[in-house]
Amino acid sequence: MRQALALAENGRGFVEPNPMVGAVVLDSGGRLAGEGWHQKFGGPHAEVFALAAAGDRARGGTLVVTLEPCCHHGKTPPCTDAVLSAGIARVGVAMADPFPKVAGGGLAILRAAGVEVQVGVCEADAVALNAPYLKLLRTGRPWVHAKWAMTLDGKIATHIGDSKWISGEESRRRVHELRGRMDAILVGAGTVFADDPLLTARPAGARVPARIVVSASGNLPEACQLRATARDVPVIVYTANAAPLAGWADDGAEVVSTPNFDAVLADLGARRFTNVLIEGGAGLLGSAFDAGAIDEYHVFIAPKLVGGTGPSSLGGVGVSRMADALALVRSTFEPSGADVYIHGFARQ
Ligand SMILES: NC(=O)c1ccc[n+]([C@@H]2O[C@H](COP(=O)([O-])OP(=O)(O)OC[C@H]3O[C@@H](n4cnc5c(N)ncnc54)[C@H](OP(=O)(O)O)[C@@H]3O)[C@@H](O)[C@H]2O)c1
């Protein structure tokens, strides 16, 4: 199952809004006969690749798969048919698939056909692997990543709002890699004024993220890179006041009226966006933090000091007592050029 989970990782960024899935086939003597993973959205599932690689050696063998095989006609035929026609005798599954058209149905079909089925192998790892997929199914909201770069004294910009560049080349390369597997990148209006960002992944990654600006007031610059390129790469503006944004719409941006940030997330979820990345600034990150809306943190700390009254990463209200601080779980830290990259999750 560990090998199947590692194979599943290969689909990250390519398969969403589908789950990442990996599969291994062992022959009747327990020897490795085939491997596969779900490679891209709409393409064959992991089991199909692994069974094809195993060929006749699958007969009487074992299929190990990170997610319950599907039993419905979606973009591809049911995997349960492929498993049964290959003559698999045993199936080990990490977790059932809560997708409504599957939801235990795949396991039931296999059991009814006399296949020995074991569920729950490395289940916690499988749940962590597909946390964004599971969150979108459960809540209708995407998995929210937050990223910022800050100085050693905790600033994301100087006192005049300058932020180019805090982190070094290696950290910026990692951010572009992260962008390339997102469905959307979000910034607040203040960042558009201060940094005039382009918010594309360079070099391009597995997906082309939509570029999103959140502005309650609808007050955005008349000229900026996002607006100028809105016909090339999608730009969505979420606002409570669309009136001043007619020019943005004329230039190809989609302007969506939303009362609050949760409505923004609900709309992104309705588009089946699975992973979104908030890149700042302090206002948007702070309000998302206060709302408990951030699932995963990517923080780059540069060994630089700027002092003064520049903003820190999280504006908003914050917690009152240190005992109420959010302690990241499963957090790791590693060098990133001269910077330190800290990665962690808001909850298990
Ligand atoms: N180092 C880094 O990683 C990094 C990254 C990004 C930005 N920055 C820096 O951050 C600074 C900008 O920070 P900032 O706090 O001014 O900018 P910001 O968060 O980008 O923008 C704040 C504005 O975004 C809108 N907004 C935020 N949360 C909202 C919500 N929940 N609902 C509706 N609208 C919301 C509001 O716009 P309206 O006022 O229009 O309603 C608010 O005034 C700049 O100096 C920039 O250089 C640094």
C-alpha cells in the first residue's frame, strides 16, 4: 500500500477534481506484477493501468489500491468490471470513496462476486493524501493553501509597502511550482495596488490557475497586469460592489458579486476548484485566518531585517492569548536557498 500511495502522488496537479489514486497488482505468488496511477482528469483509473501492466499474471492475484474501485460509468467504465474480468482474488483498499456514485458500492460488488476485500490499510495516509478532494466533497469548499514570504522580523513588506524581493530565487521557484498545481491564486485588492502581480506559474505547471482578486469595495486600479492579461489567463474579481468594475469586465475579467469570503469559497467550490492558494496580503490572509479558512501553510522566512511598521503576514483580529495560537500540525522545515521553508497544516 505504501508503494501504491507513492504512485498516487504522481497525479498531483493533473487529476483534480478527481482524487489521486495508485494501484499495485501482485500475482498469485505475491510477486509484483503491475503498477499504475490515475494520471490525468478524465483518463483511465489507476487500477486499469496496473491490471493492464500485470496482464495474465493478475489472475488469482491481489490488487492493492489507495481508494475504493469505482462502480459507475463516469468518464471511464467501472473499475469493478476490470477487476473482476482480470480474475483478481483479493483486493486491499486504503479507504472507501465517499463520492456519492461509489460510496461503498464498489466494495459491495467485489464482495458479492466472491473477491476477498480488506479495507483500511494505511487509511490515515490515504485520507491525508486526498484531503483536498475529501474536503471539496464534504463541504463544497476548496482546500485553502496560504503562502507568504517574510523577513526575520516578521514583515511581509517594508513600511512603504515594498516587498520585492523578500525571499531568494530558490523560494520563488518553489512558489511557482506550487502555483502550477493550483486551481486558483487569490490576492486582496491591496496587493494589486502595491505589487501589480501577474500571478501566473512560470514555468507553467500541470494546471493554469485562475487569478482572483478579492475586493469588498470594488476599488481596483484602472491599469495593472492582471487586468491587461485577463483575456489570456482567467481573472475573477469577487466584490460586494461591482459598479466600479465595469472596465475590468470589458477587459475580460469575470466580476462576481459576493457578500463575504465564505461565499467566495462556496463559488470556487461550485466551480470544482480543489486547491486554491492565498498569496496575500495581510488583509486577506488575516481575514481568512480569523475565519479558520486556511488548511495548509507554506511560509518562507528570509534571513533579512527591515524594522519599522511594515505589515506582518496575518492582519485581521487574531487571537488574544498565546494559549489560543494555532499550532501547525505535521509541520516540517527545510532550507530553501538562504531562506527557511516551513510547511504545515491547520488541523489533522
Ligand atoms: N511578502 C509576501 O509574501 C506578500 C504577498 C502579498 C502581498 N504582500 C504585501 O502586502 C501588502 C498589502 O497588504 P494589504 O493588507 O494591504 O493587502 P491585501 O490583503 O492584498 O488587500 C486588502 C484588501 O483586500 C480586500 N479584502 C481582504 N480581505 C477581504 C475579505 N475577507 N472580503 C472582502 N475583501 C477583502 C479589501 O479590499 P477593499 O478595500 O477593496 O474592499 C482589503 O482592503 C503590500 O505591501 C504587499 O507588498 C506581501
